[in-house]
Amino acid sequence: MEERYNPGSVETGWQERWEKEGLFKVSEDNEKEKYYVLEMFPYPSGKIHMGHVRNYTIGDTVARYKRMRGFNVLHPMGWDAFGMPAENAAIQHKTHPAKWTYENIDNMRSQLKKMGLSYDWDREVATCGPEYYRWEQKVFIDMLKKGLAYKKNSSVNWCPSCQTVLANEQVEGGLCWRCDSVVVQKELSQWFFRTTSYAEELLADLEKLTGWPEKVVTMQRNWIGKSIGCEIDFHIDGSNKAVRVFTTRQDTLFGATFISLAPEHPLAMELAHRTGHEWQVEEFIEKVKKEDRAERAEGQLPKEGVFTGAYCLNPVTGWKMPVYLANFVLFEYGTGAVMAVPAHDQRDFEFAKAYNLPIRVVIQPKGQELHPETMTEAYVDEGVLVNSGDFNGLPNSEAKLKIADYLEFKGIGKKTVNFRLRDWGISRQRYWGAPVPVIYCEKCGVVPVPEKDLPVELPLDVKFTGERGSPLADLESFVKVKCPECGGDARRETDTMDTFVESSWYFARYTDPKNDKGPFDKDKAGYWLPVDQYIGGVEHAILHLLYSRFFTKALRDLGYLSIDEPFKNLLTQGMVCKETVKCPEHGWLFPEEVDVSGNKCHKCGNKVEWGRVEKMSKSKKNVIDPDHLINQYGADTARLFSLFAAPPERDLEWSEQGVEGAFRFLNRVWRMVYEVKTQWSVAGGQGSESELPEFSAKMLRALKKKTHETIKKVTEDIDRFHFNTAISAIMELVNAIQLYLNGHTGENEKFINVPALKSALEAVIVSLAPFAPHIADELWEGLGNRGPLLNNRWPEYDPSAIIEDEVLIVVQVNGKLRGRISVPADSTEEFVKSAALEDEKVREFTVGKEIKKVVLVPKKLVNVVVG
């Protein structure tokens, strides 16, 4: 063991040894309880960032701790490697997406290994590899045969520049999130997964996810969006057709004064035909196509609409109700048509005011009378029905049921359950993705690719420019094929799958990644799944997690899995943040471009402006290069800082002082171990406690107690993911060891109890092992033990060692603090009361007064009540 701590040589040496010994390789072992910990796998962008460092350090800490607790731990890593970012980068760098991706994987793998992460690299997967997406294609075909995959025309967000479909979340302010082009609506034939078939189960099984943050469960519940209501037919005036609406507020049906249709509704143009409103309707539809669908759904846009020229009849009042197209109505939700009740729905109220449409009150609050002409907002709370025929006087909650029954009896409506959740559109008109494994034959129709012909490999010998969409459509060798059923000429599907498909089952592939007979062995998956602890950002709370849940249930029903849910526990870690710095001439600056002492830009010398602390991002350059951090301080320091600076679920604010503090602490531990190793024989001892002077015996008892308190505290805190307080407890034990050493200098040095000192140091080192594994292994062997620590069992604390010898009792007189006393921990109630009454400071307030009663709160306080 060297005198000075050199993290570079220590970490390199241990990483080589861990790899040589195959320390992180794992297989099924029915004699051990399994533990599967998984961090969301990264997109191979080229370099890891501090968010990766934090995320993966959290997972690695848990994996190492569980391994030392005796669990059989699976901790894998791979790459979410398909998708548009690789295409955009390839275009920018004039290279092929495959070359770009695999070079990035190699670089990032090297970076992750430098962090000392305990991944079983034999299980590594890259979703862009044919050996991976082959089985994804097989599952697609199975889903197609079962009716869980289908094709239909759909209105989609289309980026004319990227030439692809975008999810609602990929449209920002009406623009493409990648290239800022204006997004338009386009009708395309798309492949879908029937997620709605699992809507009820996806909702019900949220109750099973007791290890998930309530915030995420709520987000999923709202996204699935179960609504219980009625479908009601409103007949079109002068036609034998009807507009069907879905509503959860059938109690307000008598107050419906107009109909709002989604601009995408198939009746939109038909209703306007020969009314004189055709061009206004067409113009409005085109306008809405350019609006942000997410903003429309959330009601963030001004309420706008256009009259179609047509009317519907209210089935209970007979009123003629004008039919409008409205930008806040989405075709994907319900039936794409809304019965508008402006007196009792705020959106309808705002729309009615804007277009001078009638407002009719049908629910009156108790003790108040509403008048349409004086209302400033819709009344949406409970009340009693008025202006509602035979239902007048009923509480509206009761009227909901009775009106629903009435509609069914009359045949003009029916009770219905509706979900906000839509089927998952998986078609992408991009190149860098897993090909959809179907063939189109004029004679046979849609034909699945035979299993023996899988995988349908993505051809790599294409000239990729990024222009005119995917090059697959122009590649004859890919497109032209023979029909597997009739042998005639046919063409291959050129769409690729949404990259969320790859990330919806990768956790299962990790259980058997080399399997070439199927996606994975069912028994191996049965041993490891579900994932015991999943870790990732809250930004994936809806889509990725929901799709993974759907995929798990589909794989179960296809016979691949035996579980209902993929992730037992979920941790959503906070972001890594740093203040931004801006130069008036050069814009955003990287940290190394700023002269902090002079508050100036290194490039031009201008004064810089310090911005707020926000998420690290390349665009604002408030980033720290993990390589630089590791090269300067070591991976253990980077790991320790990322866990100590904030609880894992909270945002972490970058602090150079915090990093230096973590580095100083590791140096302090190193020096302490080196001092003990070189100055005292770790095999020696100084006799029993009874032979020591009182001062030394008392310090020894305190050290032993602190050692076991620390083991208990660190164990409990890691179990609760309170890593920062666990590390703080280790620091306190180091302070206690130093206090013990400081009390035994000079002539008192001979009273040092070396076994107890060694035991305390070992507790520090073992407790540090999940957080800072390299230095822990080095120091463990430095004290004469056999490493690596990952092969050692986690220590157990001795309950008898942490029993208090004395307790501090607060003494009050008439509720006011008057003194403090120390008494033996096992004192009787009478002894404590007597000691309190005899305390000199307390007596100042009791002498000459009547003591009415003495109240004892065991081991906390005594309250003396005097007259």
C-alpha cells in the first residue's frame, strides 16, 4: 500500500483484476435469492454525461450492496441504439448511422468501465444488432397473428423535412423537436399495436406497483384515462345520419346547446357540403393541422372554431344545435365529438362566449341561483337539476344514473366506458430502425415473413444522405421479393419500428442474451424477472414505462413470460444541474471558457452573465465532462460526490467544492489506514477493557458503539436509498476513529486497542465499498484482508453494542426547561424522578413550593408540577 492516494493507479489496477477474475459474471442459482437491478440503458450518443454518472452509480451501489448481502445479482448494460438521433448525426458528420453508432458504443463502453461499474458485460446487447431485433420481429409476427398488431390509415404528425411520423411529445410549439420544421397533419397507412386491448389491466395493475413513486403511478393512471359515461346519438337535421358523442356528464344533457367536432372528424367536410361554409371549414381544418396537438389536448391554445352550417337535434329537448369544428376537440379521444354544455364546462363556456352561442343552466348550486347572463365562468360542482324535465329536483350525481337508464330505454344512447389511451402507432418512415417483417402481395395481401427467413436485416450497403426520407424504399434488392405463400412478385414493407419497441423488452433479453433459438429462455426469464429495482429519469414515466408494461403483458399472453409487470420497484432520479454562463459576444460558455475569478470570458475578456441553475445541457454548455472529472479526481470521487450531494430522487446541483470535499475525504481515509497499518501491528492488541485506564476504556466503549451504530445506520439507509445520509454516517465514524487516536497520543499510545481500531476501520472500508469500490478494495487488502470486497459478506451490527450506558433527561418545572441530568440507561422510574428533584438547578424552582406531581416521559424528560 502506497503512502499517497493515487486514484488513477488504484482504479486501473482493480478494474483489470475484477475483469480478469470475472467478478461480475452471473448465472441462475436456485440456492440463492435473486436480485435484478437495472438502470435504463443509454442511447449511444458518443460520450457519457453527468446524468449517466449519477444514474449508473446509483444502480451500481445497489448492485454491490445486494451482492454483499448474499443475493444473486443481475446487473446488465446495453445500448438503445436505433433511432433518428443517429441518422441526424450521420448526416451532420457525413457518415453511416451504423458506423457512427458502433464507434460511439465502443467509446461509451470504455467510459463506463472506467467508472468501475459492476456490469456483466457478457450480457451486453445493442438493439441495432440483427441478433436482437430478429426476435422483436418474431414477436411482431406473433402479435399480428393474435390480432395485437394491425394496419390502418391514421392522421399523424408529419415532419416534411425529416420525412417521418412524430409522436405528440416530439412536436414542440408546432415544430419538429429535431429540425424545427413546421409539423403538419398527414393521412398515412400505419402499423399499430393494440394497447387498448390491455387498457383495463394496465389501469388495474397500477395497484400492484407499490414500489413505484405515486407521482409516476398517477401520471400513468391519467394517461390511460378511464372515463365512465354514455354514448349519445344526436341526429343531423335533414339527414338520416347522426353524430355520436361520448360524455361523462349526461346529467347536463338538457343544457347542451351546440356540438363541437374535432377538425379531423370524418363528418367535418360532409356537414359543410352545400351550406356555403365549405371554404371556411376547409381553411380551418388546414389551420388546425399546423397546431401543436399536445397544446390542443391540454387546452393551452385560444378556443377557436368554425360553424359547419349544419345542425343536430338534442335528443331530449329537440333543440336545433349548431355544429362547430373546435380546435380543442381531439378525434383520438372518445368519438371526436363533444356535446357542448357551456353553463357547466369551462371550455364550452369560453367557446360559447367567443361565438355568441346560447348558455342554459341545468344545475343549480344549493342556496344560490345562477343566471346565464351574469355568469363569469362555468359552474362545474355538485347541485340540483333544473330545466331538465322529469329529472328536475334530482341531485346531479343521482341524475347521472337515471338519465343513463333513460337513454338506454329510449334507444338514443348507451352506458359506455372510454379510455384516453390510444393504440400505439409504431410505423416510422426512417432508415435506422428494425424493419417491419411483412410482405405485400397483390394476390395474398399482407403476408408475415416466415420465421425461417428472420431476421429481415436492415441493409447496411445503402447510400445514406438523409434526403427524401428512408433509402429503403429506393433499394430494389430490399424491396423486391417473392411472396412466401404464392411465389409471385411482391414487395417488402419499408417502414421501420418505433425505437420504443426495442426498449419495451430489452430487460427480458438480458436474462438470456445469447439465445439464438428465441428471445430468451422462459425458465431463465422466470428466474430473473421481474426487475427488482429499475432506475431512470421521470421523463420516461409515461411512454417507455407504459409500453414496457403493455409488452410484458403481451409476451405473457404469447407464452414467452409468466409475469404481469416488468418492474417491481422504480426510482426516478433527479437531474444534474449547474448554473449557466453567457458572454454578450460568444453566447453560452463552457465552464472552462470562463475566468471565474475575473468574471470574464476567456475568448474575448468581456464580462459574463451568470444565469440560473438548471439541468446540464449541451445547448447551454453548462456541462461537466465526466472524463475530465475522473482523470483529475478518480471514479470513486465522482461516484461519492454524485451520491452525497443530494438524495437520489432530488436534483443535484454541481459543486466543484463538493467534488473536492469528496476527494479530501477519501484521502483522509487513505491516510488513516496507512497510519494504522504502518504504526501499529494490526495483529496485536492491548488487553481487555477492564485493564485500561478509565479514560481509555470509556473511549474504547464509545468507538465500539459508534462502529456498530454506523453499520446499522448505513445498512438501513442503503436499503431506503438514503445514500447521502449513509455516507454522512461513514464520515462520522471516521471522525470518531480520529477522536480515539487523538486521545491516545504520546504515553497513552500504548493503551490503543488495535483489534477495536482495526474493526472500526474495516467498518469504514466495507461501508464505503458500494459507493467507492476501488479504494475500498485497496484499503481492505492494505489491512491484511483478502479482496475483492464483493466476495465478502456485508457486516452485521451487534445490538448489544449500541445500548446506551447513560441517557440525558431534560427536566422541566411547570413546563419550562430548568435543567438536564444524566442517569444510567436502566434506571427505575423512581430513581429518575428522585435524581431530577435533587438536581441543584431544579431545586432553585421547587424549594418551598408544593410538588403536586412529577411526570416522566421515559428516557426523555421529567416535568415537575409545583403549586
